[in-house]
Amino acid sequence: MHVRYVIALALVACSNNKTQPMPDAPKDVGFAKPTASLRANKQLGKCSVTTATVCTKDADCPTSETCANIIWTDIGAADLSCLGTASSDVGTPAQMMFATTVKDFQSGNAVPQATVIAFDGVDTATQFDMQTSDASGNVTFTIPAGTKRVGFKMTADSVMPTFLLNQYFSTCTATPCTTPNKIQSVSNATAATLPALIGETRTPGTGVLAGALRDCMQHEMSNFIATVSSTSHMATPLVGAEAYYFSAGVDLPVHHSQQDASSGDGLFMAIQLPPMATAYVQMWGFKSDADITSGTLTEVAELQVPVLADTVITGSYEPLRQ
């Protein structure tokens, strides 16, 4: 979940769902053309005894069996039916309580005593509430009526300031609402370790952007490339921008020689970003095998974000909507 940059290529998309061929990058910065079209992926396993039964969790298996050997599995072409369509976001009908747990991105452990600010979507200036997680990482917020998307800022002694942007806040029947059931922060140790895995040392004063891309059915997407651009709907990467992708086998970033586009887990990262008020995280890919033949890439996702010094900004990435 992070990314780096260094290019100056030009890629034009006249609108959310229009495409145009892209020239090859002058060097391997994680934004070279993919070799396959966009695919959907899901974590699937087999029940421990009745191994012919496909499962995603223990409850899918007969009593006393577990769901074993869960791996990221290609389940077909990515569903892009919502690309370029009107947003389906629905605001909350009334003020609601929202309960979740702050967990560490890498270890999955609860993060106690984290200060968490809830705000409107990607608008960090429009804050809803501020709370501190308890000893088990649990935290509860008040979300105002009409809310469609929620963002969070998490800080703690062991945490690099972490933003989670653009989370869809679905209407819940439960009180409090518990979807999503966790929000993830990035520790100082992880922020240093992940770049080191691909031979990089994060430069103090720079920003980090990261996330995962899912299709219209919320399945993780593989074979997209990512960049952080200074221009909306056009790939004009920030100076220093270089994208890395995670290996689905270990959920860790790897060199471009091992993963030159996203894997089944849909995770990417960018580091060494110069701070700026507005940048655009973009994901591009071939929608079909025919597009590979013609060399026509499509911008399938974009999110406007700030780049903040010594801060990790993650987001919920999905096909572009109107």
C-alpha cells in the first residue's frame, strides 16, 4: 500500500471514460503498459476435509471444518459496468452513531489510545467528531445526517499520521453502525520497512499515498497501473513519483521485475511525494484484450487528495463515477 514517482510522460483522457493510447515510459517507474487486461479477484480456499468445497470463511464449511489455503484467485474480467455512470451514493437519513476499531495495517493488531478525527469524505477541513480509541482500539463517532462518504485521520505515538479517505458510509439498521468494522493506521516502523523492501529509504518531509482498487462488485482488481498526477484525468506524474505494487502471496510491495502492475490483492503504494495541496491518485488499465492489441489504456479510477509531509494517505478506490 504505498507509491513513488519520477516521470514526465503525457497521457490524455478527454473524459472519465474516454481513452487514448499512452507512450511507453522512459524508464521503469511502475507506470509501463500492463501485459494483461483488468481482472477481478477474490480470496478463496477449500474446506479442510471436504476439499471440493470452495470457501471464503469457516462458516462456509461443514461443522468442525475450517476454510484452509485461502489465496487470491482470479474470478474473471473486472466488472466495470458502473464506470462513467452516475454515483449511487445515498446520504444517511438521520444522525447516526458509528463504531469501529483502529488496527495496524501490517500486523492487524488493535491500536489503543489513537486520536481519530472523522470528516466529510476527502474534505479534511469539515470535521464531524474527534475521539480516542480505548485499550482495545475501539472508537465511536457521531455522523451527521446526509453523510455519503467519511474520512478519518489517525495519530498515536507509534503511528505515522494516517488518513483514510472516501469511505462509503452505508445506511445501517444496527445502532451503532459498524461498517466498516476496522480502519487501518500505518505505524512508523511499517512506513520505514515497506519502502526498504524495494530498496528505498523514505525521505523525511515527503508524503506517502497508498490503497487498493476494487471493481463495481467490490472485487480487488489486478493488472492496473497507478500514478500520482498533478492533472485530473491526465497522467502527468509528480516529480519523483514511482509506483510499486504488492505481491498477493505475501501482501508486501516488491520490485517492478517481480510485479509490474497490480496483483490479485489490488494494493499499490507511492512514496517520496512532494507535499502539495491537490494531487490526483490515478489507476489505468486495459479494459479488454482488444484494448491491449490497440494499446488503448483507460483511466478507471481517480481520487483528488492532498499530499502531506511525513503522512500516509490511503483511500477507497473504485471505478470513476459522474
